[in-house]
Amino acid sequence: MRHEIKLKKIASFLALGLLVGLVPANSANSASYVAPSSKTKATISMINWGDPGDDKVYAAAVARFNKKFPNVKVKSSFVTIKSWPDYIDKLVASVAAGNPPDVINIAIEGFRLGESKGLWAPLDKYAAGDKAKFDVIMKPVAASLKEPLTINGSLKFLPNTFQQMLIYYNTKLFKEAGVAEPTTDWTWSDFLSAAQKLTKGEGADKTYGFAIPFFNFGLSPWFFSNGTAGFAKDLKTPTFSDPKMVESVTFLNDLVNKYKVSPNPAGVDPYGLFGSGKVAMTGAGHWLVNGYKAAGFEDWNIAPWPKKTTQATVYGISGFGIYKKSKNQDLAWELLKELASPTTQASWAKLGGGNPASADAAKETAFSASPPPLNSERYYGALKYAKAVQSPAFMNVVEPALIRALSDMFNGSLTPKLAMDQVQKEMLAASAASK
């Protein structure tokens, strides 16, 4: 689903190794890692998330693990995601209740929240002591995707998949309306002009130019492409009242209430509308590909997010971590290596829901040929200008607060400025409470 990361120039060889994800931060203590005996008997637990079908990829990784450790039972819990706050709250509640999993699959939205709860075991000793295996996993991963896996100078996760937001557009509707397809450097103004020309009809017969993806990850590109964000770089100081944030949500409000080129996003499924030809554009990641392919819907293509002050979009990555108090951390590490292995990455490429973190896996024909158009390279190309989704330690309250305020804005109860002031106030309180 949604999911949702610049490095400073450094001169020393060790720091350069950290930059590319080959040498962990605490590599001074780099004693060789010795794997547990293949005869080890134990039970370890794991929590995974995803869409229906993803669990088969995890099950295959567990099966490969069990070929090496046949006497280790892996108890796997699979959760179909409804929202990141919901998943994070369930995970934290499970730990608090004394049922923590040894291995935790989580997206960037929960990285720092989990860190604040003391959930993650440092992986530096494994990365240094098991370097050959670690490098096989990490070398094909883009530097920007590696960066979020390290928190406070310590490696906490191995990579799973990633997503980014791009504009999906209906090629048939564009052609019928005589609208030129988006260019790689189009602007908010170009976008609005296209949306106006693509909006036709009335009532139930109306076709809209754009459907707003109404969740934090889907809204973030509008902020980033206007040179702003909801939080400062420290991910603690809220900046929702920034005039550029107000300008961004004013633009979204105008799409709905002034120009009427978008339906009110509250309670609307943008992807169902796009797939049925009722909207000409929407924003999404790679997660739409399989559904549209299965439905035989091929009249679409992808374009970069339009820019206001800069070209930017959002991306997020998920990763596998080990619970800090796990009594089976070495076995958990062995499982992590299978979960993040090239074989698993190739499986993600074939499945097609998320982008495999491995650039090598992305070269697989099954991935590069999966969308009907010839622009699949834009999924990875977006990493050149994308920014990591902002995920503070109190991430579980960010999206609910933002959606509440914007819903009131779209419904006319709040002006864009008052909506952002409301979120700012709530985030100041959340930031203070998290300290």
C-alpha cells in the first residue's frame, strides 16, 4: 500500500562505507558472526503486513529458512493493512501485553515510533560480522532507500519493498479531450489546466479531472513540490502553519470547491473511480498495477508529480527489524537475511505490488514489463528527486489529525489556514507528549 528518505559528503573510507550501506555505524566491534547450529531447536515469532497474496512471499522465505534450521518453528502473524496508525497501535499494544514478535516487518511510518518505544535491536554487529551476506543484500539498494534504515547512527532494519507517489493518468480520456499527455517537467498550472479540460458532464455522469488520494502519503507530494513539509528536519518541530503549507492545501481545496475538477475526497475511492474511467488522473504508487492488470484496464500511464517550486514527490520503505529484547536474536537475523534476500526481492518483482528495494530485482522482466505503458523506469527514476515520507515518533497521530482538519476544510467548516493551524496545535501537543 503506502506506505513511506540527504547524506553529507564525508571523506574517510569508513564513513563512505556507511554512506553506501556497506559498513554499519558501529563497525569498530566487528567480530566475525557465527551462525547458530543447524540443529538448534527453538520457536520464534514474526509479524508481517501487506495485501492478500504477500503472505506467500513471506512463507517462501520461512521455508528457505527452515531448510537451514529444520528444528526452528516460525510462528507467523500476517496483518492486512487498513492504515499505518492502526497497524502501529496494534504492534505497540501487543508488545505492551507481553507478546512481542522476534521479527517485525514495518514501514518507515513506524520506524521512529518503534525507536521511541525501545523496540528495535541494533543490527550493526551482524552487518559487520556477517558482511559478505549483508553486502549481497545491500549493494543493489539505492542510497536513498538505505538511509531511513539507520536511526541515530545505528542500523535497525534490512530492506523490504518501497513505494512512491506518481500521477496515474487515463490515456484514452486525454486523447478524447485533446489534452497533451503530461511532460516530465509539468507544473501545478499545467496540471490544473489539464484537469479543467478533462472534467466533463454533470451529476452521476460527471467525469473529474483528478481524484485526491486522501491519506498522508498521498498528500505529501503537494507539500514537497511546493518546497515545504509538515515538520522541520528534526521530525519533532511541526510546521503545518507555514504559509507554503497553507498555499498547498488551498490549492487542493480549490480543486474541489473552486474549480470543481475533483470530488470531495472524504469517503471516495480514487482508485475505483480511476479504474472505471470516472476520473482522468489520480496519484498512487506501484500498488495499483496488479489490480488494473487483472481487470484488463490498460488505458493508463504514469508521470512525475507536477511541481510548484521544485520537482519532488514522496517515497517510503518498509523493513525487517528484530525486537530488542528477543531471546533469539541470532536466529532472527538468519530469518531477516531470507526475508531481505535477492530471492525474496525477485519474488516482489514478480508479484508486482511493491517496488523491490533491490535495483537488480527491478531489472527483472516480470517487473519492468508489468505496467501496460513503457514508463516503468519512472518508478525508480522518482528516487532521484523523491523525499522520504516524514515519520516522527508520534506518527500514529499525524494522519488522523491531518485528515480530520482537511475533511472540515473540504466541507467548508474550516478555511485552509484554520485547518493548518488546527493540525499545528495538535502536533505541538503530540511532540511535547513524546519527549
